[in-house]
Amino acid sequence: MNREQREVLADLAEGNIRFSCSMADYTTFKVGGRIEALLGIEKIENLLRVVQFLRREGISWFVLGRGSNLLVMDGDVPGVAIRLKGAFDAIQEEDSRERKCMAGAGVSLGQLLEFCRRKGYGGTAFLAGIPGTVGGAAIMNAGAFGRDMSSLISGLQMVTPMGDVVERDRDTLSFSYRKLEMPEGGVVTRVWMKLEKSTTPEVAGKIREYLRRRKKTQPLEYPSAGSIFKNPPGDHAGRLLEEAGLKGERRGGAMISAKHANWIVNRGGASAQDILDLISLARRRVREKTGIELELEIKVVGQ
Ligand SMILES: Cc1cc2nc3c(=O)[nH]c(=O)nc-3n(C[C@H](O)[C@H](O)[C@H](O)COP(=O)(O)OP(=O)(O)OC[C@H]3O[C@@H](n4cnc5c(N)ncnc54)[C@H](O)[C@@H]3O)c2cc1C
């Protein structure tokens, strides 16, 4: 980006911009090179103008939630990461009888769970322990314990790659396993959810139970991005990886967890390349042993 482009972006972000930021500080893996600029956008008008500007200028960009499903490579990352804040970071109850609420895409899943616990609204407890945003969880159709985001969402607002705001009803949205079909470069800005009838103690109990189950089976003591690979149809990536003898394999500071073979953990000082090397090793071994080609669940950004 040239100086003029930086100045325009700083203006559109109302000063909420940082240049040359280490992505290791913004991802749960705690790895990644420096991105040219990190923008915090607080209003939809500014988001529209930013998206239009970036498209017109041919500057690459992506939305950054909590960086909990991202592997950012070690080299400098050209372009911009956009974080949704301010107006995108609020939850509103729209109809208490119907338990309908609207959450901004920048709201953390932790905030959403706390809202549901306080109100006694059910249906979201499966999200306990997933360290993402509502927008990131919608795009990824995040799920656990047999449920996923598609079971909660009744509609969403998005900004199209052309910079228009559109609202989409649930029946026009296409969710599949860990995926929401979106036009490339679309940004989820708001999500409407219809929650279930419950009580505060019941919601609190379910959250505790799910967190307990995670602690038992997942290596939460180290930085990671959760599951690396999607489960292939009718099977579990973790099982295939374990049977291929991959638990405990190390490259530099990265290790295939001994607790859960579908998790790679940063044991300290890992580079993104260490993690990518383990991913290649895991894929090759599983392919050789079973003929199955594992598909990445995490998103890789940069070089
Ligand atoms: C400890 C741990 C446990 C986890 N457990 C689970 C689990 O049980 N189930 C599960 O499904 N996942 C799990 N994950 C993965 C991850 O938390 C989820 O995928 C989460 O929904 C990602 O949200 P995020 O806001 O961090 O998105 P990010 O990682 O920041 O982004 C992920 C992708 O979504 C895009 N994106 C983010 N926000 C938007 C938006 N508003 N509009 C358009 N695109 C957007 C990004 O550009 C990127 O391509 C886990 C991760 C960790 C670290």
C-alpha cells in the first residue's frame, strides 16, 4: 500500500488502524507474520466505504474474528485485516416471547453464551469453549456435540463484495458441514437467532458440562486452532490420524497433540511452517494408510 492509501484507510477507520502488526498477537495459534494494516471498523457506513475502497484499489483483505480458525503463514502478509467492533459488538433482544435476538458479527461466542445464561435461553451451550466471534462461527458453521450454528440462525445481514448491505432469511442460506455458502469477499455483519426455552440454571449446567467434556479430551493448555481437518464422511479425522501413529509427532515448536490427534499445538516457539509441515505429514500418512484425503478445516492465510 502506498502512503495515500494508508491515509484514506486511517480516515475510514477513524484512526483505529495499526500498521505492520504481528498476526501472532491476533491468532489463537500464536504464529504468523506481519500484516500491512489491521483496521478496527465500528460502523456499517465505514465498512461499506472500506470494502469499496479496497476493491477499487486492488488491495487484498480479509475479516479477522478471534483468529481461532486461522493459520497465518510466517512471511509478511500484504493487505489488510478488518476487525468488526463498536456497533458490530452488541447483542439485542428483539422479541422476548419468541426468544429472538440479534448479535453483531464481532460479538464473542463467550458474550453470546453469557447473554443466554442470564436470560435463560437455550440452544447455544454447545458453543461453550469455542473461542470465536458470532460472524466467524456463522461463516464456519461452527459446531460441537452434534449441533452447529445453522440450527440457531434465522437470518443474517451481510455486506456484499460490491459494498451493498443485504439481509438474507434462513431459507436462502446454504449451510453444510463447517461451511456457509457466501460470495467470495462477503462480510457477515449481523446474525439473527431464534433461541430455545430454558432457564438460567439449566443453561449454566449445560455450559459447565460441555466445558468439562472439552477439558477431558482437548489439549486446551496450549495455543491451537482447534481441529485441523474436517471429519471425512462417516469417519473421524482424529481416529484416522491416531491410527496412522501421528500423536506426538513434532516439527520445531509444533506437535500433533498426544491428547487429540486432530489438534496441532504450539508447544512454544512454533512457526507456521512447523505447523504446515505437520499438516503435510499427517495428510501423507493418512493417504498412504487409508487412501483418504483429509480436508483442512482451518483457513490458511499468507505465504
Ligand atoms: C480451543 C479451540 C476450540 C475450538 N473448538 C471448535 C469446535 O468445537 N467447533 C468448531 O466448529 N470450531 C472450533 N474451533 C475453531 C474456531 O473457534 C471456530 O471456527 C470459530 O467459529 C472461528 O471464529 P473466529 O471469529 O475466530 O474466526 P477467524 O478464525 O478469525 O476466521 C475464520 C474464517 O472466517 C472468516 N470470517 C470471520 N469473521 C467473518 C465475518 N464477519 N464475515 C466474513 N468472514 C468472516 C475469516 O476471514 C476466516 O476465513 C476451535 C478453536 C479453538 C482454538
